[in-house]
Amino acid sequence: MTGTFDDELWSAIGDPTRRRMLDILLADGPATATTLSTRLPVTRQAVAKHLAVLDRAGLVHPNTAGREKHYRLDEAQFERAVAQLAAVGASWDRRLQRIKKLAEAIEKAKKEKNDNG
């Protein structure tokens, strides 16, 4: 998958309302925009727009049943996002450990200089 797709994925997940929608779909299974709007502090029209963003990012897929679309979470794409987030977290943990070691080495050198100086 390309970086552009990842940008779209992370942009979709970056919105707190969309994250809440993903939480609901993950916990409760497929839902309509109307159903989701009753559980969120936004209008049905706003929910529909958020669902379109999630659909473009591959995180949800609509299934038409009569006049309504039932959106289901794409668990594979969601797991991919979670794995990427874990990788980013691990990368930052490694960076922070290097920064911590560098800061400790600087402090130690200052202390030794002061003790000897």
C-alpha cells in the first residue's frame, strides 16, 4: 500500500468522532448512519460524511439493505491501522530512550567536570 493511502487512513482515524464510530462498529457490529447518529453528538448528515471518509480509507464498507446502508468495520484494515500505530509507538519509544541516554551522558559529564574542576 502506498504512503498516500496511509495518509488517508491516518487522516480518517485522526478525527475523534470517526474514532468513536469505529469503536461503536467494533463493539456492536454493523450499523446505519441513523443508528450511529443516535449515539453521537452530531447530525445524521455529519455521520454520513464521516462514514464516507472512513469508507474511502477502507475502514468501513457499506452493504445496502432496502433503503438503508449498513456499515461494517473492515477488521483487516483496522488491524493494519492498529499495527502501524504500535510500530510508530515503538519507534518513538526507541527515540525517547536514545534522548534519555544522551541527556544522562550530558548530565554525567557536567557532574564530573564540576567534581574535577
